[in-house]
Amino acid sequence: MPVFVPVLAGATVVTGTILYGKLKEFSDKRIENRKNRIKSEQFFSEEKVAAATSSNENNADVGSLGTYESLGTTFDRATGRAINPNTGNFLLDEENASSNIVKGKPLTAAEQKTTSQVAEARRKEIDKTRFKRLQRYSTRKSGGILRYPLESLTEHTDYLQIDIEKYVPIGSTYASVPGGNNRYVTGSRLTNRAGVRGTNRLSTKPLVNDGTIILPIPANLADTNNVQYDTSTLNGLAAAGVEFAEGAMSTIVDFNKPAAAVGQLNEVLNKSKQTVIEGAGNVAAATDAVTKFLASKAVNIFGANVTTNQLLARGNGEILNPNMELLFGGPTLRNFRFSFKFTPRNQKESEQVRLIIRAFKRNMAPQAQGGTLASGNWFLKTPNVFKLRYRTGTKNHPFLNKFKQCFLTDVQTTYTGEGVYATYDDGTPVSMILDLSFKEIQPIYDIDYDAQPGTEAVGY
């Protein structure tokens, strides 16, 4: 061991000297390569900065936080300014550069005009893009079938089917024909079989301007048909005046024979006088009634607010017979209100409930792109119509009433159906109540009961 150690130590010293030289040479080369790489990176970085600065010194922050698009224009998230997606520069800076506008220099009149023209052209382009988007949006259609509860219906199941369609205006005639079938609720081959569609074929997307919703028969089921009648009064004196006016206006006046026209008017006047005398009983009573009528009109000029009957009651203890009668005032439009309770039992049924509520709200809303003439934002388009039918399997219900096309006038959603706020893990309320109010577009006429579907069941 004493002899072996010095020999080994001497060998180690020699080997260490050679190894040190090799390591130093290798380290120097690595340091030199690193210095060259750093210089190269600094050079190219300075060139890139200089090029970007000379191109547009205001675009240093463009895209630092990303970009987004709105109405066909790309915007920088960091600054909110519009940018050119091809160059990455701010649009205003490019417009100023193209107009030879120097930053910080006052604009000449020509430069100001050019800048205004560019801005106006840009605004028109944005408006045009928005208009085209609204046009496409108003003509969208996304149909399908939504159903609650989720279980498939059988040929013996009763339910309420609500079809969504676009509103069709009356048109250039401006008047609807009583008994016209343009507002009748009839089905198609597709909608008539909507009730028996399988669960796996129900829609998973919102209904837009089209589609069918199937709901259970509501608990409170009723329909009310009304006709308007108004109370009318017409006393004898007023009736005689109307008779005279009608006779005078119906007299044919021949300007080539004025004497004949005067004779006809005198004949009408004498007939009216005779009517007043006969109705009053005698000349004195007729004169008194006419005098009090004229007196009431005269004193009312001064704000007395006196009627002929008041003067007759005060003076003679009598009034003119009002000839009161109930007269037909016109048809009315029926209203229907339904209440549905939703208690989704699984995720798919929860999704159907969400889409049903959304479909009613979406399709009852006024449409932003108005009219049928590609009109602009001055107009709003009529919301969609709803076609209601009570159904049994694939047929209309054999007893319950029919509907004409309806507008949905009111939607009320109560998300706490049990009076307590409670939700599932995904946020869906455990119980909800949906109240819907529909109003028919057209009144019900007698001839509606003599045409399909009014001939079925109890009719309307």
C-alpha cells in the first residue's frame, strides 16, 4: 500500500493536467458560441423592433390580449380599437397613413374631408353588414319536436299540441273575410304524427320560427265564447231629426230643375213636422219639446250643461222616451290561459323543459327585422303565431273545442313551483309552473262551424 499510493498519485496528477486542458478548451468554445448567438439575437430583435416602429409605432399593443369580431369587424381586446386582421395594424392609423396625414400636424380642409368620407364609408359598411345579418336572422328556421313529459305517447294518450308558424298578413285587401279558412288550425302529415315520435328523435336545439311543442292536458280546461252587445237610446225628437236628415240627403237635386228640388225638400220637411206632432200628441206639446230642446242647446253655450230631459222634468214632470234597446255591438276575440307544472325527473327531461320555456319566449317576441319588403330598422315584424289542437294519439280530440290561430300574449314562469327555491346539481329547478295566455287572431262566426275543423266535436 505505501508503494502503490505514490505511483497512483503521480498518474493522477499527469492525467488531471491533460483533462483540465481539454475541459478548458471545450468551455472556451461554448462561451464563444453563446456570445455569438446572443449578439445575433440582439441584432435581429433590434431590426424587428425598428421595422415595426417604422411601420406603425402605435400598434405595439395590438393582439397582446387577443382579438374578437363583432359585426364583421375585428377588434383588439387590449385597446378596444378596430384592427386590420391581415396586417395587424389599427384601421384608423392605416386610414390616416393612406390619406398622407402626419401625426401631430393640424389637418387641412381636404384631409378633414377625406377622413370624414372614410369614416362615413366605414359606418355604412357596418350598417350594411348588420342589415344583412338581421335579414338572414329573420328568415331562420329551426324546427323539431319538444315534449313533456318525456315518455312516448300512445294512440290513447290525450295531449295539447302547439305548432309554431310564421305570421301571414292579410295582404293588400286589408280586410279578412268572415269564415275564411286562412286562420283555421289544420295539421300536415308531419305535425299530425308529432305525438308518436320516439324519445330519441326529440329536438335538442331551440325552436326558431318553426316546430311543435307537446304538453299534457291542463288541469283547468275551459273555453268561453262571447259576443258584444251595447245599450242604445234614441228619443222621438232625435228620431224625427234623423228621419228628416235622411230624407233631405236622399233627395235627388237636379240643378237644371231647382223648383222641383225645393218641392222635394218641402215635402220631406212637412213629413218630419207631422211625425213630431203625432209623437208629441198635439201641436202645443210638440212646440214645447222643440222649444226646450233649442233652449238647452242655447244655454249650454255658456257652460250650463243642461239637457232637454232635465228641462222637461223640471217644467212638465216628464221626459222623452229614450226608446232603449240592446243592439249587437260586434264579435269578440277569445282568450285562453293554460297553466303547466314541470317537475323534470332526469337530465334529458330537464333539457326538454328548458327548451320548451325558451321556445315560447323566443317565438312570442317581436322580430327586429320588419315587414316583407326587406325594410330596415324602423320597422318590427309581427311575432309568430301558435296553432293549438287537443289531440288523442294521431287524431284530433273527439270532444274538446277547436282553436283558430293564436298569438301568445303573455308568458309567466315561476321557478319555485313548490314555494321553495330548490335545484338539482346542474341548476335546474326541481319544480316550475308555466302560465301561458293565448288570444285568437280572428273572431268565431257561425259559418266556421260548417267547415273543417269546426264540424268536429263541439266545434269552437
